[in-house]
Amino acid sequence: MTGKLTVVGLGPGNAGQLTPEALAAVDAADAIFGYGPYLDRIPARPGQLRTASDNKQELQRAAQALESAAAGANVAVVSGGDPGVFAMAAAVCEAIEKGPAAWRDLEMSVLPGISAMLAVAARVGAPLGHDFCAISLSDNLKPWPTIEKRLEAAAGCGFVIAIYNPVSRARPWQLDRAFEALRNHLPASTPVVFGRAVGRVDERMAIVALIDANATQADMSTCIIVGSAQTRVIPRAGKSSLVYTPRSMPGAST
Amino acid sequence: MTGKLTVVGLGPGNAGQLTPEALAAVDAADAIFGYGPYLDRIPARPGQLRTASDNKQELQRAAQALESAAAGANVAVVSGGDPGVFAMAAAVCEAIEKGPAAWRDLEMSVLPGISAMLAVAARVGAPLGHDFCAISLSDNLKPWPTIEKRLEAAAGCGFVIAIYNPVSRARPWQLDRAFEALRNHLPASTPVVFGRAVGRVDERMAIVALIDANATQADMSTCIIVGSAQTRVIPRAGKSSLVYTPRSMPGAST
């Protein structure tokens, strides 16, 4: 088999945060598969086939891409951010596991990208400077009680929490329920960072206290970082505040 | 004040995974501060001042860099991987909070990088494809019982776990204790990925079952990913196995 498949992370969406290896992989591909808005980020190249699909079609998209690679094409599957974080790399692996045995023989690689939480954190300081977790709020893929349990466990034992997929038209109430659950475990003043479309022209950042956080502040393009009880805000005159979580905590050995 | 300070993520260590904005920031700097091995990755430029310091000197390094920026220099502080994940961005914020008021007026920005867990995950498939957390095993910065509690809480509620700073000469026993704690909550067959120096010439990857995981397989340059009970291994003839965590889990609404 001569085809190959590369799962490519496009990062947050600006050229300065796209890795050279990701750019090269996309450029070299005969065929690119992805969610439409991600494909739109890539300059068109004559002769390169593009197949856009909806954002609920991950497994089908993965299977299509694998078929194309198995037929001999150099295929790229693109994801925003990092393809390994709630994105296409797991869908491609799942398709390989469930698909024809021949798909396991394909040359397959994953190229990482700057994930949304890293870009959002960087814009405000270093809220992920201590132990943290990343949770997708989509209960299309797991039961809501599991999500709530994880949020409470994470907040209860001191993780900063990055929330992916916070809201969508089909999931309007989940984020407020999540904030409610978190308020049971964290001080009202805990900093919450809303990072929308970070690194893109329509970027919008906001830092609010947990008690004031609500779902109207987020949309599908938002990644949210909820601090721990240790997370701090540094006000700056005439500049946006810095948010960071200290590397060390009380009771450390040094 | 005319100086500025940029905290720059150098990624895993190969040029293909260094973002253009990080490269540009390092190139434009008058002065670069960092842990020696990270400085060594950057081609020297005449007239550019470099100050290497040890990997336990983060806060002093941050203060030195801020002083230099306050004196008018264009300063870069470099970290391997992402500077916001157990690295220099939090140290710089902490130094700003504790330092002279003038440091808050400085132009300061953070440029994200590909963090080790993303690079390691990409090399084996998509182990971080579902909810996950990142824990530093260094008990220099927090009490060991807190670390153990977080590991058990994370494993107990289904997070994949990325372990940073797993061992050092001064911390020889912690990693085996961590594996022991995790074995109380996870199946013996749970995949554990050891990713050493990922993306560099001396890269070494290994996938073992949790029951066989031990501290001799890791060093200071290793990032470890411990799967959840859902994480799967796909064997491939003549190729390394793929490891991934499915996006969806049993009991999801669709």
C-alpha cells in the first residue's frame, strides 16, 4: 500500500501558531478531509481534493479519509487546535480499529497542534501552571452525570479545569449546571477565563469571578478555564489582568 | 517603559514543531533567559545576550528577566514544550505579583508551544482523546499526599492522566508509588505510554501495561500517559501499536 494518512493539528487559527510540519503536511496532501471551517483556513492548491463535512460526522469522515489513503492517496485529516484533544485523531483510531484489517497497514501519523486551552491560557498569563484537567462538556458522547462527577472531583482535589465544547444549540443548559456544580467546591471569587476564537480576528477574552460566570458568556468557539482555589489575578493599570496558578502550593517540601 | 518580556514555548525540540511566532520572538530578542539545555536549542545570534540558569532557579530567572525588560531590553524567557504547563509563564507571573509595582506596567506576553503530552500522544495515536488531566509528580512544589490524592481521584473518575516530571535524582521513589496508587483504581492491562525526548534525535517510546510499568522506564525527559479503563491498544503487524481513548463512552445519549 502506498497511500498514507496524516492527522494534522491546525492550532488556534493564525499562521503564527501553525507548526511548520503541519503546514508542510497539508501542502503535500493530495486530499484533505475536515470540518468545513477548518478547511477554509487552508489556502487552496490546484489539484488538491477537499472534502468538507459537518462537525458531527467525525467517524464517517475518518472512514472516508482512510479509504482514500488505502486507495493510494496522500491524505490529510485536519482538526483545529490539537487533533488529539477531543478531535479527529481518536476518530481515525476508532475507524482503524473497527474497519478492514488493511487499514492497520496504512502509514498513519498524527501531528500535534496548539490546543485551545494552551492558547487561551497564554493570552491571560498562566492559569494552567499547576495540575489541571481538560473536560469536554458534550453529553452527546458521555452521560451528563459522568461529566458532573468529573467536574466535582476535579474541583474538589485542586485541579484547574479547562472546559471544551461548553455550549451548542443542542446543549444550552449544561454549562450553567457545570458552573453550579463547581460553585459547591470553589470560592465565589475563583477566576474563570472565557477565551473565544483565541488567536483569530474575532477573539474575545473575558475574566470573571465564578459567582458571575454564566453560559451567555460562551459559544461553540469558546474554551473556558476555571481556576482552582490557588489561582490568582494580578490587576494591572491600563492593561488586562494576569491570571496564573502558582507552581507551588502551601505545604510543599521546599 | 520601552522594554518587553515574552515567555516563549519552544515545543518538544524539533524545528518542525516550533511555531513561527515563537521563532520570531526568540530571533527578535536582545536577551534570552532560560534553562541551559533549552537555550542550546536556539541558534546563536551576534549581539544577543544569553543567560542560562539551572532548572530549580525559575523564580530568580523570572526576576532577572523582568529586571532586564524593565531596563529597556526586548527579553525572551524560553521554556521547552508549552511555557504555561509546569513551566516559566507561572514563574514570571509570580515574580510580577511579588516584585516592584513597575513590573506590572511592562508589556508581557506568553507564546504557547506544543506541550510534551500532546507530542507524546500524537506519536502513539490519541490517548488524550477523552477527558484527561496533567499532573506534575514533583513534590518539591506540593505535598506528596496531595499528588497521590489527585492521581487516585483522576483515575477513579475516568480521566486519562499525563504525568510530568515523573522522576529525578532527588525524587527516585515517587513514580513507583504513583503506579501503585493507580493500580488500585485501574485494570492491570491499562496502557501506559512512556515518551522520552519525543521529537528529538534520542526519542524513545514504549507502551506497556500498567501492571508492568515501573520507574526504571522513565527519566527527567520522559512524559508518561496513563490510560483510563476505556483506553485501547490496536496492534499492527510490523508497525508500532496505536493507543487511543474513544471520544464516546457507554451510556452516552447518542
